[in-house]
Amino acid sequence: MCALRGTCVPDVRDGLKPVQRRIIYGMFQDHRLTHEAKYQKCAKVVGTIMGQYHPHGDVAIYDALVRMAQDFSLRYPLVDGHGNFGSLDGDAAAAMRYTECRLAALAAELVQELAKRTIDYRPNYDGTQFEPIVIPARLPQLLMNGTTGIAVGMATNIPPHNLGELCDALIDLSRHKDLEVKDLLKHIKGPDFPTGGQILNSKSELRQIYETGQGSVRVRGEWKLEELARGGRLVVVTSIPYAVNKSNLVAKFGELVRERKLTPLVDVRDESTKDVRIVLEIKRDADPELVMAYLYKHTPLQTNFGVNLTCLVPTDNPEVGAPKRLDLKSILRYFLDFRFDVVTRRFEFDLKQVQQRLHILEGFAKVYDALDEMLKMIRKS
């Protein structure tokens, strides 16, 4: 739990917490770790972030960096990790002296416009450098990857969503400002978790969640039935709910087999590689639907994701955000307003560069028109 709300609650504009923002900014600005650069030791990156921007301990910084590289934690990872960065089974990442990292290709869309003075900066913790208040994200990171955090007196828990659906909704909202949440849900079908799973909520329930900014999303793992050549059948679980530890889930299945609480279930095997594949061997006369119904009720194969769309919104003080629970439309509207401001400042920067260049070229033109006189003046001097 965080004592300061600003460290645990993301900004509605770039969708990042301070530690995430500083990691991305430090990797880009100080180490130039774009997606085309060579991998660099995480220990070196963490040291830079801690020494220049985030003096809160290397463990917290490394944990945040690791999560940003896990494709089972983030729908669209922002860090490209090389080495052991943990697994769905709950395995911890290797120590930072062993792992390497660089920014993911998608992260370039978050920092691409930094050089054109599109955002404001503030002094770092010791006043020796400057850091961005927010970064000029070109993607709706807040809803794209979601976030979770607990601070004193408040919490946030935002699910991830499909980027294509978010972009369609943003385009529609930019053209029709009077759209309501129900109209936006024609594009955004609901959360899109990196581990897959089936969402059980009805359309009306999802609409209420997105209109109020809070609620509960029911998620269950998906499964399929495989027929064996000798006549038997296997139930194969192909996805699990978000944030569920796979090894603990398999252990729970095994416990049911050992204690014979679910007699139709004969054996359990975890055959997962890159994709989830948990094999449940059932008796020939067993009803797979009843077996799965029992597992959904008595194991974490079905869970609830508590939605809380709380984030920091801009105030009169550009360095301080106010926590507020928003609905779906408000989040998208804040992002569009932010992008309008960023693009305006980017064009102003480009215009100023062109004007400065034009001023120099006009001077060259005048000199060229009076070239003979200029040469005479130079010779006389």
C-alpha cells in the first residue's frame, strides 16, 4: 500500500504511475534503449532510475520494470525483456544483474514526441535534473494495459482492453462529442485480458460498470473437449482468469483428485508450453459440463475482477493531479483533450523551427542579391 496517492494512482493522460513513467523516460532519454538498441543490464537501468528520478529503492523499481515486460501481466508489454522475467506459475524473475531490457516497439509511441517540447517538465527530487510531468503518449495506455494500486483511502483497478477497439471508440468520439457510454460500447466490447478467459457479464452489466466506473467483471477459464483414439475423453483448459497463479490452480485440481471430492476427475496434467494447456482426464461416463461447473464453483478457474476506474485528473496546478473515479467516456475525453494539446504544441514547435530556418534563408537571399557589394566590403576590410 502506498502512503502517497500520486505514486499508486495513474494519470488519466498517459496512464502511467510515476515509477513506470520514470522507467520509460530514463530508458529512452538516458540510455537510448529503443526497440532497435542492444539489450542492457536491468541493474544499470534500475541504478539510473533510482539515482536520478525515483529514490525509493531498487526492489520497487525492478519489480515495476519486470511487470512491464510480462506478457501475462500487461496486454501490451512496454519493456522488451531478455532473460527470466517470471511466469504464469508464479516463478520470480531472475535478479537484475542477470536480466537485460530495452523498450518494446510499442513504447516508442509513448515517447516519440518528447523532443518537440510537447509536455511540461519539473525538477527531479534533488533539483539536479528535470523529468516530465506526463509523457506525450499517443496511445490510450490507461485503458490499453490497465493498472492496479492501493493508496491510503483509495484504490484503483482498471482492466486492460483491446487497442483496436479503443482506437475505434476514440475516432468515433472525436467526431461525435455527444456520444454516450452505450454508444462507445459498440466499439469496446469489454475488458481484454492478456491471459484470455471468458467474460460472463451481460451487456447491461458491463454498461453499468463503464457508466459508474466501478463494478465486478466475472471471468472464467476456457476449455475444450478432446476425443481419444481408444474412446476416452480429455477436458483441456486453454486459458485461465487474469492474475491467477497457474501452478496453484493445477495444485487445487490435484487436491480434488487426491481427496476424491470430484470423483469423475481421474488425473490432472499441466502440459503448458507457451500457451496454457491443463489436461483433465475424466471417466468415460462423466459429464464434462458438470465437471467444469464444479471446478468453476470451487476453484479459481472462475474469479471476479473488481473494477475501479479511479485515476488522477489535471488541476490548475500542472504538477498535481486530483484523484477521481471516472466513467468510460470521461477517460477517453481526457485523453483526446490531452492529445489535442500535445499535437498543438508539436505544430507550434515545428512552425517555430521553420520560421527560424526561413529567417536564415531570407538573410542568405539578401546577401546573394548584393553579392558584389558584400565582396567589395570584405576586400576593403
